[in-house]
Amino acid sequence: MRGPMERRRFLAASIATTAAALARTGAAQPAPAGKREYYQLRRYSLIRGAELQLTQNYFKDALIPAATRMGLGPIGAFSLDIGPETPTYYLLIPGTSLETLVNLDPLLARDEEFLKVAAPYWDATAAAPAYQRIETSLLAAFEGWPRITPPASSATKAKRIFQLRSYESPSNGEHVRKLEMFPGGEYQIFNDVGFRPLFYGDMLMGPRMPNMTYMLSFDNIDELYTKWDTEMNGAAWKALSTSKRYGFDPIVDVVSNQVLSPLDCSQI
């Protein structure tokens, strides 16, 4: 176990080299063209009954078309299948304009076409609410993976599932080192295992920070378990996670893991 002084020196050196490390690329990098994306990730807490269809109609007929007119997308709309507090829907809204994402609700409030279609949801009352609560996070795409990569899967959208994973770190320094692991080897490991990443995002604003979140797609739950077993027991992951740079101290202390399925209105 490293002493406090040695640990502080190690973390200082890690942070000082992060910019260079994050800029490195490897064989696993998808290298999509275009500007770096930002992501608004919305979590809708609901109750069973009329809220579910009302919210789906709102996504399909009002919110997704309005956001698309603003140049955002493709927009993912998902239902939580495995995870806490169901029923819950998620919206993933990508865009290269941070200003548009930050001001999305005020922009919607000035969109007359949106307001007309959204009225049953937008004007819902406390007596018949459209949702229980909405939690919104803002994320920035990782260096080395600047844009959403649509799923390349043999499964149809109706059968495809997604895994949403969030890693919380005990300090900002540990969080920076976890981000560094991806261009430092984790992209390559994921590609070798056959994971299909949709996005990787560093949380800029949201709950339980410091936090990074990413999403993977799978044909089915059996594929999810099989590929994670291959990854966790593979020599490459064991070597990276126990290396001198990453293995001397836990850099992630909370992992949130949820399984989602796409709603009919989802563009992903």
C-alpha cells in the first residue's frame, strides 16, 4: 500500500499527463468524422398506467421531431428493463451544439408547432401528472470517440437491448485516470471482445459526480453476459486493470448497470 505522500505524487503525475494520454489513439478507435458531440441524458420516473403511453406519444409526436428540427439526433428513447425504480424511460439526445442542448427546454417553449402537439403532456396538471420526476445529465463525448456509433447488429430494433453503465470515482484524480484507461487500452479490449459501444460520455453536470457513463448494444441478454464474462476474465483486461498505473488503488467505487430496450419511437 502506498503512503499518503507517495499517493499524492502519483496522482499529481497522472493528472499532469492526462491530456496527452486522452489524445492518444489506438487500433480500437472508430475515428468517426465530424465535431465532438455532447449528450443530454434524461431519466423519466413514471408510474404504471396512462403516464406510459402519454410519455411515449410525447416523445414520438412532439419532442423527438422538435429536437430533430433543431439539428439534434439521432435520438434514443428507451425503457428500463433491468434496474431500479421501474417504470422508467430514458432519452439520449446528442448534438454538437452545447448551447442548444443546455437551452433545449426554453427553445421548446418557443416552438409553436411543438407546443400544439405536446399540449396533453406539456400542460398536464398535478391531478393527472405526465411523470413523477425528470432527471437530466449533460455529458461530453470522450476524446477518441467523439460521436455516437449506431449499432451494427443482426437483431432488429424490437429485439435489441442496450446496457447503460455509469462509473463513479472516489475523487477527481481517480476519475481522470479512469477516463484515461479507455484510449490507454480499454477501447481495444472492448473491440477485441466484440462489444458495440453507442457512446462514451464524461458527465459535466448531473448527479453523483465525478461520473462517466457509456452505452453498449447487444442482440440479447445472453450475448451481454457472455461478452462481459470474456472481457472480465481476459488476459488483456487483467493486465490493464492491475497495471502499476491503474491497479494500485480503486479508481471506481460505484458501478451502476442497467439494461434498456428501445421504444418504438427511438431513432437508435
